[in-house]
Amino acid sequence: MVDQNAAILVVDDVAENRDLLARRLRRLGLSRIDEAANGHEALAAIAKTPYDLVLLDIMMPELDGFGVLEALRRDGRLNELPVIVVSALNELDPVVRCIELGADDFIFKPFNPTLLRARVLATLEKKVLRDRTRDELKRKQAELNEARTLQLALVPPPFDGEAAGRQIAVAALLEPAKEVGGDLVDYFFVGDDQIVLALGDVSDKGAGAALMMARTHALFRALAARPDAPELFADPARAVGLVNEALARGNASCMFVTFALVSVDLATGALAYVRAGHVPPYLARTDGSVARLGGGGGPALGIVEGFAYRADHAELTPGDRLLIVTDGFTEAQDRAGTLYGEAPIGELLAAGAGGQDCLRSLVEAVRAFEAGEPPSDDMAAILLTFDVI
């Protein structure tokens, strides 16, 4: 159904032609009709009024119809404003040029009233549908932007201070490939002398992955609030097993989460960790060497109910740095499809600064490697510096 309040601009240098078109439009029930005698008047009117349709003549003094179309195209207005060219030029070249410049349709003079009616009504109907689609896209984009803001707010702020008599620093980073993503990064203190690092990567992207990420995040945070949290996270396999059971039960979508959970006893430097299908963490020693924590493996969360995860262990000494990343770093691709890989991350960690500067340098290195290619996956990382020297 065409909006009878649609605003239409008739552009023609001959007053009789404008009057004839206006009368035909009023017979269709369209009453909001303005007129312009040349291209300059047309552009001035369009700048002031949000028209729903322009009927445009080509051969006009001062500024012809081609010039009007070029100006509208240059300003980006033709994306929202349909134009039907009504002209006595009956050759093919002018028609082609008008369509190439962005006109929606072309009617030859003298026009057939029935054809004019059909073209005008069809164009106005398409305009209504385009406007509705555009409004819906804007609404969804606003929702996605809000969801992105909320998701990024889940990333804990950097920490640089004393805990259990140690001077520690923690930096975290999250960069969704789309508005929202499926990567999870978190850390929290349990009791007086324990810190837990958590990093996950949902198997999908977009809104569904973001909801799965939020659920996983909430489950681990709920465990941290339990009275037995110090004992539970001292063996991170228990915590991982509980979350896995919750995610795997009734998982009809088969969505899963690769996950790394690390618990550090700050008093002793004892480290326990579980890798549920996740990239092995990097452990940089003060002598410049970088080791990989490849133990503590098991399937990603949400796949196998009842799986008995086992933790592995390591020892932190003053000045050591522990880095955990998602495969958005390691599987980043250049234009040839070559993967960034795991080795460059260890090299950068060994040579780079600590804290947030190190994570920013890592992102910059990956972006330089991609050489302008759009990100193929979300990226998340967390870096712990133990007993800062």
C-alpha cells in the first residue's frame, strides 16, 4: 500500500509538463507535490525536503538532469531517494547513462498515463520497503553496538599491585572480530593468596557465541562465589569439570568452548592449569627462554558429559610472565592464507615489554601480518607478571 502522504518533486523546465505530471499524480491520490524548473532549483528543494520520489527531466537549462543525478550520487542521496527520469530523449545511450548514474527508472515523453501510474506506484512501494529494511538494520546495529559495549565491560581492568606479599601485574585484552564475539577473558582473586586466570573461545561467532560466552563466564564466576572456592580452584580440574557438565547437558546446538583455566598460589608460585582443547599457554622466564604449558589437556567444554579432567602443574619464579591467547592470534591469516602461527607469539613475548603494552604489541604484529585482511576470528589474551622485579 502506497503512502498517500508521500512527498514528490516534479522537475521540468516546461511549466505545462510539470502541470500535466502533477495532475496525473493527484489522480493517484498523491497530494504532496512540489515543482522545480531546473536542476539548481531541484537540488535546493531536495536539500530542504525529504522527498520520497523525484520525477526528473533531462534537457533543462542551467543544470540538466544528468547534472542533478551526478550531484545526488556524489552526495550519497540516491541510496535513499528514488528518481524516475521522464524525458523526450528516445535514444538508448541517455537511458543507459541515467541508470548508470543511479536513476531507478526511465519513461519516454509523451508518457503513457497507465505506464506512469504503474512505475510511480511500484517505485514508491519499493521505497517504503527499503526504508523499513534500513530502519530495521539500524535498530539491529544499535542493539549489536550495545551488546558489544556490555561484552567488553566484562573484561576486567588491568591490575598492578600487591597480593599475598607479591607484586603482580595482570593485563587482559578482548577484540571481537564482529560487533560481538565468542571469546572470554577474565581473572579474579580467590581467598587471600590465589589468583585464577580464565580464557575461552566459543566454537562460533556472532550473537549466539556471545551468549554462550556470557553463560560460561557466569558459571565460573558463580563457582568463585562458593564458600569452598579456594579448595575448588586449587585443583582447577574440578572447576572445569563442573562447568563442562553444565554446558554439555542438553547441548542440542553442539556449541563448545575451548578453555584454559590457570590457578596460581601467590605465596608459593605453584601453578595448576587445565587446557580444554585450548592453545597451550606461554611461560616466559627471566633468562629469556619461553616454555609452553602443553599438559592438562582434555576436550573442549560442552562436548563430553562426565569427562574427568586432570590438571597439570608448573612453578612460577619472580619475574616470570604467563601469557594465554585464543587461536584468533595463532590462526590469523595473510592474503595468501598463511597462518600467523604460535612461534612468533613466543618470540614477541620473550623480547617485548610486559603488561598492556605487550598485548597491544601482539595485536599490532598480527594486524601487520594480516596486511589489511579482515579479522577471521575474535582475539583474546591475558598476561600475568609474577612478583614483578
